[in-house]
Amino acid sequence: MTRKGFLTFPAGFIWGTATAAYQIEGAWDKDGRGMSIWDTFTRQPGRIQDGSNGDVACDHYHRWPADLDLMAELGLKAYRFSIAWPRILPEGTGKVNQAGLDFYSRLVDGLLERGIQPYVTLYHWDLPQALQDQGGWPQRTTAESFGEYSRVVGRRLGDRVQHWITHNEPMVMAYLGHLLGQHAPGVQDLMAALATAGNLLVSHGLAVQALRSVCPANAQVGITLNLSPVHPASETDLDRQAALRHDLATNRLFLDPVLKGSLPDELAELLGPLLPQLSPADLKVISEPIDFLGINYYSRTVVRHAPDSPLHQVAQVQPSGSEYSQMWEIYPDGIRELLTRVWKDYGATYSRGLRLLVTENGICVPDGVDYDGRVRDYRRIRYLRDHLGALWQAMQEGVPLDGYFVWSFPDNFEWAFGYTLRFGLVYVDYATQQRIVKDSGHWYAKVIRDNGLDTRPGGAFLPL
Ligand code: IFM
């Protein structure tokens, strides 16, 4: 801390924002793009709250130069985006669509010309429909196809992209996509969900190997997990045990194989025959050394023992007396708790020296355009300020954190919620595609300029 109430970040701290292909690009049938599972899912009646889809979304596919100009105006140092697999390999494997690669190549050049570092996510949930038709993620062959796709992208962009993220939130793909059926492909099958988790993990390792084989030696490769500290709803033994089970089934199912090369014994006890079938050779692939771990944090998870619930007999509780966004409890200290725990349990002992990044953090609140054209999203500013404060605290406690990415740059297609929720620093009028930088966007630009955070009461609002 340099002066009272002002939190200074290390020189070179990476200030960024994040998006995902299906949520912003639109142009679903342009230039040879194949169908993805989200094109299929959104066309099934009742799947999406407002009946919408990503056909147009923010039309970023056509408007990317102006979007990148806006990022440069706000002073962003990095931009995390995902590549749509069906643009690159419309059938999921085999014939490469050069027009798809050309699009991302131009995007990368556009970022570098503006002094913004690209952070590329290879998979943010838009599996080619052709692979789904052959069984999708519950099949091991899909993991192998992901390795092939990663090699194709790495070969084309590796000369300019230094930072690679194999997967975004595999837990969501496994459970929301294959157990709860709330996301594409809409499957509700416990076995399929856990097989998906296993194959996503293997595919991560195959992608790391593929990237290392085609990218320059200084390539930085990692994975992004959505993690959440799990708290028991009460101090009873039953609820405490429930919290441990939930931590195993959501956090440790992914952390342990990637960073320790093993599945926790307690998970084997919990899942029995449902445990993802991973051989020692698979675990070796999954734990292929990485350079950084990306963490997406939005909220903590509070759970109670619930004997009738599937998978692990746990139910989530919304504690009373907390503040909530449209989706989740607001719990800033959770990011400090999570980062220090991940560092202690995994990072500090990681042989090759692991760096951490917060690859997503943000909030959806009902935003509106005021009479003068401004979007005064003070709750978002407060959320971001409080989370950055807690994250700064984690760094004081010894966590080597390299950067922070706000979710999201523009408002966008929020999966099963369609366009009903807004997460952006930039407001999108979907009827006209006009962009308006929200007050939070201006506030974030000031944080970046200052390389630090004004936490004095009212300080967050001073630059506005
Ligand atoms: O919009 C999503 C994103 O695709 C993945 N992480 C959470 C965000 C908010 O729900």
C-alpha cells in the first residue's frame, strides 16, 4: 500500500477482460463455420429463458475492429477470448477451414497492433455438433479430436499468441451439460457427466502436449477452472461432511488430477464405480506440466446435507442476510480464501513453479441507460472494487497472482439465460448493436491507469 486507502498492484500486473466465442461473435453460419452443440441446443424449445440464441449476439465477428479500439481506449493490457472449434474444423476433425483460422489471425494481429496481449481459450463449450453426433464428450475419441484441433490452432497462431488456456470451466460442461441438462448438449445422465469430466481432463493434457509441440518454447499454457470455497450451512457434522463432499466433486475433481496427477482417495470412496476411469497413463497426460492456473471466481458455495440429492447428497443453500446479484451471493472474501487455499494446497508444491491468474470475475445486475445516455452501474463497481481488494490481500499473503480479467467486456449471450442478464463493462443495445461504456468500464480504466485501487469510502466513484 503506498498511501492510505490506496492499494498498489505490482508493476506489470495484467489487467484484462474476458469473453467467449459463442457469447459474442454471432455470424453462426459465416465463412464455413460448422454447427456447434449450442446452435442445436438453442433451437430446442424451452431451453433458453428468452428463446434467444447466439446467431447474432454482439456481432463481434463483424465489429471486432471497433470493439478492439474500445478496449485500447480503456487501456486494457490483455484480452481473453475463445476460439470456436466449429470455425476451425467444421466437422470437428479432418478438413481445416482456413477462413476460420484467418478470422482469429486477424483478431490476434489487431490486438497486438493495439498493445493488447491475447489470452486464447481453446474450448468454451461450443463443441462441433458433428462430434456430438458421434457421442460427444463421454467418448474418449472427442478428447483425441481436441488434441488435433489444438495442434491446428497452435500451429497457426503460436508465433503471436503466448498465453493459452485449454479449457474453460470443465466442471460446467460436465455437470450443467451432462447431469442437469441446463446447458448444451442437454444430457441428464450421471455416468455421462463423470465420463465427460474424465475425458475433458484427458483432452486438456493432450492439448498441452499439442501446443508444446507446435508453439515456441516460451508459450505459457494453462487451464481455467471455476472454483468456489465451499462452506457448510451449519456447524453440524452432517453439513460439514456435505461441504467436504461438494469440494471433492466440484473443485478437487479437477484440481487434483491436473496439478497432482491423481484422483483423491475420498473421491473414489464417494463415487465408487462412477469414478472417471483414468489409467495411470491418462493421469500422466492430464498432469502434463502447465505454467499457470486460471481461476474463475464469482461466489462461495454454501451447502447442507441432503440425502435425496443425486451424485453426492448435497443441496445448495442461499444464506439469509447476504447481498445477492441476479445470479449469486456476493461474497468478496471468498476470492482471498480461494486463492490462498489453492496456492497452499497446489501451487506452493508444484514442481515447476505455478503462476495464478483470475481469468473471470464479475457480476450481473440489472443495468439501464439513464436519460443522459450513461449507465450508472454502481453495484458492479462496488463488486469489482471489493473483489480486487480481497485479491490484493491474497497477494499480500503470498499468492503469486499475475493478472485479473473482468467478465465480461460487452454484455453478451448468457447461456440458458439468453440476453436477460448483463455482465459487461460495456452496455450493448442489441437492437442497434450500439456500445456504451458503463461507469464500471470508466472506473476499471482508471484502476488500470493507476495500477491500483482507491478503497476510500466513495473513492470508487471519484473518477466518474
Ligand atoms: O458467462 C459465463 C461464462 O461463459 C463462464 N463463466 C461464468 C460466466 C457468467 O455466468
